[in-house]
Amino acid sequence: MRAFEFFGGVPKRIAYDNLKSAVAYVGRGRERRLNRRFLELRSWYLFESRFCNVAKGNEKGHVENLVKRPSGRS
């Protein structure tokens, strides 16, 4: 909710990496059992969700490469 407020809106679709606060169970392929609270959030804000397959880092695009620690800092 805070992210939606910060960005000033809600995207139509959001990709997730099977975070535990949203996914109660990960099955085969795209089979997921979602947490009740996440389902409530999604139905309130009317966005679609897509979950990455397990061990498929290539599905995340270049997002993880964008999060790098600047050299010389700890």
C-alpha cells in the first residue's frame, strides 16, 4: 500500500518472486496457493499478479542486476 501511495498509483500487473507474504504454497509450474491477505490486497487494488518460476532467474529480467552496491562503499 505504501508503494502505491509513493508512486501515486497502482500498476495493472505486478511480477513477484514467490515472497512468503503472498504465496502460501508453490506447486508445479505456475501453480500457487496465495495467502488470504494478499488476495484481499489484490482484489482491493485490482491489479494482476504474476509469480516467477522457482530457480528461473532469467524470468526477472534485468531488475536484479540494477540493484548493485556502489564500489568503494560498504
